[in-house]
Amino acid sequence: MTDATKVPAQFDELIHEPTRMRICGLLAQTTALKFSTLRDTLGVSDAVCSKHVKALAERQYVSASKVKSENSNHQVSWISLTEQGRRAFDGHMNMLRNIAEGK
């Protein structure tokens, strides 16, 4: 895991979109989240959450894995922030701090 303060400040247009920034912020606090937990926390539909997760995955900022549910035969999707995604998110947040502080 990176030290967020040591990541160079860099604006990231992909992460800056509010829903994607929230996704990265939620994932940065944990190892992984169930897709359903992420969707419910964001208060968006499956389609909206999926669209934003896909955009982040295409940039390799998040990864998804499917695990068989313990209670049924369906698969549970887990979403996690990759190291590349964590660095991009930290860099973006550092840039926003710099902007807010007038740097």
C-alpha cells in the first residue's frame, strides 16, 4: 500500500467524475467490497454502478472477482482498488488538496 502523501499530485479526469471518485474513496478504505454493497452505498442502480466500475476497470484502477455465494448457487462480485488505482486516486486527491489550498 502506498503512502498517499508521497504520491505526486496529478489530476485524473476519469476519477474526477463524482460517482467514480466515490467508488475509489470507498474502495480505498478496505480490501474489497461486494458489488451490491458498493451499489447500495452509492444509491445508484446496477447499470449505473456497473458502467462506472467498467470505466475504472478499463484503466486498470479496479479489479473484479466472482466468488460462489455461501448461501446459494449464484456468484458474488467483489470489487477492489488495484495498486495502480490507489496511486491514481491518491494523486488525484493530493491535486484537489493543492487546488483547495491555493497551491
